[in-house]
Amino acid sequence: MGRRFAELAFTPLVKEQQFRHGSRRQYERVETSGVPGNRLGPQEQAFILQRDSFYMASVSESGWPYIQFRGGPKGFLRIPDDRTLGFADLRGNMQYISTGNLLHDDRVALFLMDYPAQTRLKILGHAEILEDGPSAKQWLDRLRVAEEKSPAERAFLIHVEAFDWNCQQHITPRYTQEEITEMLEPTRQRLDALEKENARLRKQLSGHDHHPETAS
């Protein structure tokens, strides 16, 4: 965990709970001597570019939290630089809850999950919405996924404030169809080889069965 994430997440009431349950001393060291943790390094960037989905939390004008799922092909969440993430907002059910919330309060929390590896990355940031004008068009052209058929209505930029890697505890492994196919590929190749070998042996045995008998 970086210092910046601790600064944002460890409010007075959070620290009170850490004192009560015995973890305050450990996290106090992070606040004073940890790395900044506000720029996405090579490890974070590689992890983000391999994700095909993430969860984004915002807060409404009435104070209620809201979580939205975002999905697409791997790499649809782009990384313009080490302090910025971006994606094209596609037309969906037209509720616009996240969009409305972010016009009130631009703070977001992102959860990115790698279920097979039981790994998660948390990101805190400020969202910028670009919908009209030349700048919005430029960003949409930059962020849009070429093969995506749904119209992109606006560009979202997430200006990163902090990130934190979570431990693996309690993450249940889950696998996509693509991941299962990749895992089973060596077995499939082995089965193909065995089938070819069986066919060769059957052909060989068949040839022996029909070999003409030698006259006595």
C-alpha cells in the first residue's frame, strides 16, 4: 500500500477501528515510510491492460453509493499516462446513474479483478467526462475499441490519485471461456496426437488382417 492511498482511505473513524483491532501500528508505518503509490508502474499497467472488466463506484447527490460494471475486450481500459485511465462510455440502458453522480462528485473507486490469479487492484481517482466539442471527439477516437458495434456517447478519463493491491484471501477463482480454453489446450493437443496414433495403429492392424495367406 502507498502513502497516498492511506491518506485518502484512513479517516479518523477508520484509524479508530485500526487502534481497536490492533492493526494501527502496522498501517501507521505505511503512512510515514511507504512508497507514494500515486503513479501506475509497469506492474499496474500490465495488469490493467489484461483486464476485460472492472467495477466503478460513485456517490449520488443523496449520499448513496452506486457500483457499475464495465466490460469489453482486453485493453478497453486505456492508459494514456501513468496518472490517467480512459475508456469510451458506450450506450446502454440510458439510466445515466454514474454519469449523473460524477457531475455531482467526481470521485470514483475502481476495482479490477483477476479471479484465476486471485488478485485485485483498487484505484481511487477523479473522473472527467468529455461529451461535446473537439476535445471529446479526439478522446473518443483515441479510446474507442475498433470492433465495438455499440455507439460511444462520451469519453471518461480517470485521473489517478492512489492505488492499492489487495491480498488474495477470500477471492474465489473463476475462469472465462477463453481462459478455460487456454488451460485445456495442452490436453486437446495430446488427445489429437493420441487419436492420430490410434488411427495409424488401426490402419496397420487392418492391413495385417487382410494380408493373403501364403500357399503351402
